[in-house]
Amino acid sequence: MNNEIHPEAPEYFEGEIEELVAQLLEVFGDGDSRWHYEESSETLYIELESLKNKSGKVIEENAGPIFDACELEFEEIILLPLTD
């Protein structure tokens, strides 16, 4: 469930980020999520609760095709397990 508003992220791509997160949740399983865009480095951080017990290899194999199809242009997109 990601209901956070991110004032530092321009509105024109918030919907696309939410769609990307939804696609990742479909692949890795439901659970809480949140994301943060760091404008200075053009990096998108996505945290998913469902990544906690997944290996780096499994994450890379499943997220790779989603990122390849993604039209968002960030310098980097980083997936992390959701932390409290």
C-alpha cells in the first residue's frame, strides 16, 4: 500500500512510478511499498516488503524485464527491501 505523496517528484511522472511499483508488486508479491526520488542524483529508490526474503539474483531476473520495458528515464533505479 503506497499512499505517500512525494513533493520532490514532479507530478508528471508520479503516476508512471506508481504503475512501475504496481508491476513490481505483481511479480514479487503484495505487501507494503514506498518510493523516494532523489532529484540531485536522478535516482529512484523503491522499497518493497516482498523483497525481504528474495536473493539478489531472483530480484535481478524478475525486475530486469520490467525495467527494460519501463520508459522512465532515471540515472538509476534501486530496489530495496522495505525497512521500518
